[in-house]
Amino acid sequence: MKRLCTLTLIVTLIAAVACAQERAETEPTPSTAATALPSTVDTPIPPAGVTATIAAQTTPFGDEDAFTAAREAMVEEGIVGMGITDETVIAAMSAVPRHRFVPEEWLAQAYENHPLPIGHGQTISQPYIVALMTEAAEVGESDRVLEIGTGSGYQAAILAEIVDRVYTVEIIGALAERAEATLETLGYDNVTVRHADGYYGWEEEGPFDAILVTAAPDHIPQPLVAQLKVGGRMIIPVGPVGGYQTLWRVTRVSEEEVRTEDLGGVVFVPFTREEPES
Ligand code: SAH
């Protein structure tokens, strides 16, 4: 199992580097994207102080000050330094304790700017990508937001810092349960988690001001478009399984029309239609 996790991480890291290169080719300001991401990916070893502190603790969440310092450094270099400017997103990234969403064995890398395994073959997304998607969704205080792909619950917590209500759907029951418990422990009482296939969205709670999809389907699910308010934005990676995807912003401009904008190349785990056997 451990070997599998390591392998997953390596594959993800390779993908993240490739992703950074692809973003660098497609983005108007290549220097920011090209320099910041690979340097974090190439050095997956946490700052010395953080490692030492964690190793010395008997409980995994022992030294909150060290985690806070690591988080501040990550926000400065990997979020602001990579071009995120929305103050509400930056504040949320500074507030949410990512280390509480990361399995204990990966704690020392909780504030590295790359994805990490969370079990069941899934990952917690790279912080920069979480910030990018949140910024692109242009979410505001009074919004109702749907997330497809709860995973660890981290992206849901970032949204919950900014918006009124978050609904999040996860196809793997064990992950949905764990994320719900984490979010509850941290006091995010404006997030509701559901165990289901997110292809169908969450019709009873819609329509939504924004929808974030954090796994990659090979087409845009029509039920999700239907659950966007007019003026609502969906951020979704679309592309072939095992390849690169394009991150799209789909804005519902009227009852009948959508506008799509290409936000660049990314790599996400696949959008599945059935709960995988574990
Ligand atoms: N947003 C997550 C990252 C999750 S990775 C976080 O912040 O940690 C993508 C997640 O999407 C995985 O947990 C995967 O199980 C889930 N997923 C894949 N296909 C899905 C589907 N059809 N419906 C709901 N969740 C799905």
C-alpha cells in the first residue's frame, strides 16, 4: 500500500511538473507560472524547522505555530507569488489549516505546493490550483456553491471561508465520511457533504452561483450546466483519462447560452461514474 502511495505521488509530481510547463506555454505571463511551480515540485522536502518540529511531537497537530509559518510561506510563494490577486482567496488560503486535511504520513509536506495522496487512489489538490479555481469562480459572500469531488474536504473549506453555503459531492463513501468529520471538527458548519455520483449535481439544492469540479470528466455533464444560475460560473477540467486536461470556465450567460473560456492545461484525477472497489 505504501509503495502504491509513493508511486501515486511520483506520478502526480511528474504530472504537476508537466502541468506547470504546459501552463507556462499557454499563459500570458509565463515567468510566474514557470518559475514558481517546478521549484516547489523539485523540492518535496519541507522546510527544516517544520520537519524537526513535527518529528519531535507526540501528536500530529502539536506545533500549530510551525504549520502557520509554513502556510504563510506557501501563500507568499505559491499563491501570491504565482499570480493570485483576489484578496478573499488569499485570506482563505492563509486561514485554512491544510495539514488537517492531509494523512498523517504526508504531514511534513502539508504546505508544499503540490498534490498529496489521501488514500483510495485520490489526491488533495495542489494549493495553487485550489486558489486558481476559487479565484476563477469569482465567488462572493452570498453565494451557494457546489463542489464535485470532495476528496479531503480542503477545497470545500476554502470555499466555506468565502461563501454562504457549500454543497459537496464525493463518489467514494469513505472519503465523504472522513471529509465530513474533518470539516465538522474544524467548525465549518456551512458545508454539506453527500456521498453520490456528482455527474447529476445536487438538484434539490440548486441552482448554484458557482460549481467547481475537481475531477476530470471527458465531457461537461449537462446536469451541472442546468444547475448553474444565469450568470453562474462552473470551473471544470475536461479531457481524456490519463492525459492532460483543459481547465474551462463555463459561464451561463442566459437560459440557453453558455460562454466557455480556456484557463490553461491541468492534470486532475479522473471523474468516475462508479465507486471504485477498495
Ligand atoms: N477537492 C478535493 C480534491 C479531490 S480529488 C480536495 O480538496 O481534497 C477528486 C475527487 O473526486 C476524488 O476524491 C474522487 O473520488 C472524486 N470523484 C471522482 N469522480 C466523481 C464523481 N463522479 N462524483 C463525485 N466525486 C467524484
